[in-house]
Amino acid sequence: MLDELRELIINELNLEDVSPEDIKDDEPLFGGGLGLDSIDALELAIVVERKYGVKIKSGDDRNVQIFSSLAALAKHIEENRTR
């Protein structure tokens, strides 16, 4: 799941200067980590819903935790996936 998410993030967010090895399991995806922003979060939420059937709503209080790292996002998807 983690490797699949790495590829998904790179391809769907058009991160041309990022390789899968650059995305560490427990490093932040946003801010100082991978450096994603709120637009990237929205795009990633749409992709996650389309690919895994997991809805991540913009007003959900858990979003900070869900998107805190690749490992946290993978855990959320595995716990909530419908496909």
C-alpha cells in the first residue's frame, strides 16, 4: 500500500522532482515535509476516493491526522476502503 500511494501521489499531483524514495513513511506530507499544500490535499482526497472508495471530507477534524504522513494516510485507507 505504501509504495502504491507513493506512486499515486507523484503521478496524480505531478511531482516531477520527487522520486518514490523521497517520500518517507512517517515524514510530514504537508508543510516542511514533502511540501504539499491545501490544493494538493484536495486533489489527493479526490484521488483516494476514486481509487479506494474512501471519502475524506474537507471539514473533517481528523484530516490533520489522516494527512500527517504517508503511513497515516495508508492506515486510514486500509481501515475505510470499500474496494
